Amino acid sequence: MTVVDEAAPSPLSSAPNVAGAVETTDTVASHLHPAGSWAVEDHPVPNGLEEVWRFTPLKRLRKLHADAPLGTGSVTVDSSAHDDLSIRTVSGAELADWRGLSGYVPIDRTSARVFAETDTSLVVEVPAEVQAIKPIVITLHGNGIDAAGSGVAEGGHLVIKLGRFARATVLLVHDGSATYGQVVEIVLEDGAEATVTTIQNWADDTVHLAQHAAKIGRDATLKHVAVTFGGDVVRINAGVEYAAPGGTAEMLGLYFVDAGQHLEHRLFVDHNQPRTRSNVDYRGALQGKGAHSVWIGDVLIRKVAEGIETYESNKNLVLTDGCRADSVPNLEIETGEIAGAGHASTTGRFDDEQLFYLRSRGIDEAEARRLVVHGFFADIIRRIGVPSIEETLLTALEAELAITVGAPAGAAVDGGTA
């Protein structure tokens, strides 16, 4: 057991007082990452002309990005029990200790409203040196949308904090029907290791806008996995910054977009410390008329971030006509003293040669298509490194493939052609 001086202050231990807090650090110099503010009025309602909102169908958000009242009770939260860590709901004066713990200052109106209009936060805290053996499972269930398609909008804030040299796996599962604005903060102190997987398996009528913000301590490691299958409109922003040199972030994602769905993932990695590392790999498949995916990756390498390594990649597999995949990788480099940096983006149709190869060996077309898509995603799933989560995702993937990819050639599939 490593001996740690508990009296020594952690670089991540302080949080701003949310009431009247101001941003005192340097403004992030990125055209894809707006300056933050705690005040809701500092975030105008987007109109679609802004660079960061130009792909999002604002009219389908049920005013969650604007001024829809945030109620309670439409989303229920359940969590697994663990003896060696704390999972609790905080409120009142204690909120100021947890909101903004990662250094995140709201960069959009929805996030600012979540902080301003909700009065509780869910906190998962793993003490220093604790090795959580079982995955920490948190289920967020939407309790329905009314006949008019609106329902009650709700906001939620979750903090995941690992002490020095702690280790844990956290699984967030979203299901049911909801209109949900969410902020998730992840804080890893020095030497901590965390795998955080968020699964969006919503019903088809759900609108979900989420902001994930992580701060990684010295020599700490974060594996962040985003999996999105369900929902009408789902938009997830995931950002990472470093509290000290030596941190590592691996950001993996997969999404399957069906007819009429809009699934949007935005990544921002702020290399603000030297000798830090990041790797981003997202993969998506699209099928059906009106299926639309958006992936925006942005890596900012600051002047002080010498000796860093980074790579970002997005691959999209278009299965039918009528789909649209927007994929934009970005690198913003302020120093030439780096170990390596690169990005890649590909969007292509189903590989007819792979299909022919499988069919020539006696595999029917529907099964051949399923196998190709399965292999496309399975490579990402196997890199998660947590068998129980890998099994959960493979089961969810098989269920999705059975519905969307397993149809015979020429059959109608949610408005598209198989």
C-alpha cells in the first residue's frame, strides 16, 4: 500500500462557490469551445447560426436549450450499493463544494440552467487508494413523454471523484423516455484510474443534452466511453483537461443511428500540461431515411504542453441511402515541441467486397451484413477492458443489429433500404 500524506492539499480539491463564481483562469483559446460563465443570461438562446450549434436541430429540442422549465420526477436515479465508497445526494450549502469541482464553467445555456435551476447533485466518491472491485452502476430512467410529445424537462448533475491512487469503473445507463439536460463532472486525483462508460439507450422520443467534463491529475488515467443507440435527439459534449503532467485520456465511442434520429458527439481535449496523452476513437453506423450523425473532435495543444501525444479518429459506416454523417476533426497546435499529433476521419458505404467474401462462403446476405457491422463495432468494445461492460454492450449491439441490419436485401427498414 502506498503511503500518502492526507494533509497535503490536492490540486483538485478546491471548487468555486457557484453563487456568483467567476472564471479566473485563462480563457480557452479554441474557436469550438466558447468562454464559460455561471450566469444563465450570459448564454443567449442559440439560433443555429453559431458554429457550435449549426448541426443541431434546435426545433426538436423542446426548448431544453432555451427556457423550458426544469421540473423533477421525470427521471429517476438508481445506483448499486458499495461498502468501500460513497454514493449520495447532496443539497443546500454542500452544493458549492461539488459544482464546478472539475474546473468546468458552463459553456452553454443548458448547462448553466442545470446548475442554476436544480437543487441537488449526485456524488460518487471513491476514497484515496480504494480499489473498487465491482462496477458502480447508475441507472437514469425516463418516466415518459406526454401525448403532446413534450413531457417535463429535467436537469441532473453528477460528480464522479476518485482520490489519489484509487481505481473504479462507473457505468451510467440511460433508458426510458425523457427531456433531459445533464452535467457530469469527473475528477481524478494523482495516480487514479477510472473507466466511465455512458450508455444512451433511450426510447425513440427522448431529447438528451449532456456535458461531460473531466480533470485528470498527475499520472492519472481516464477511459471515457460513450455509447448511443436510442433517442430522438442526443447531443453529448465531452471535455478533458489536465491538472498536472503525465495524465492519460482515452475516449472511445460508438453510435448507431436509425431513421430520423440525430445523434451528435462533440469532443474537446485541452492539453494544458506537458507530457500528457490522449487518444480519441469514435465509430458510428447509419441506416434509414433522415438518419444524421455529427462528430466534432477538437484537440487544443497549448504552448506549455510540450512532449504531448494525441490522436483522434472517427469512422462512419453508411448502410443505406438517405443518411448523413458530418465528421470534423480539428487540431489546434500552439507549440512544435510535441511527441506526436494526428487526426483522421472516414465515411464510407458498406463494403461490397467483404459482403461478397462472406456470401461466397455460404453465409446469407442478412447474416453477412450483421457480421460486418458487428466487427466494425466490436474492435472498440473490446478495448474497454471491463468484461461485464463489454458483455452488456455486445448484447445491446446484437439487439440493435437484429432490428436494423438483419432484414433481407431490398426490405424496407425504417424508411431506408436494407
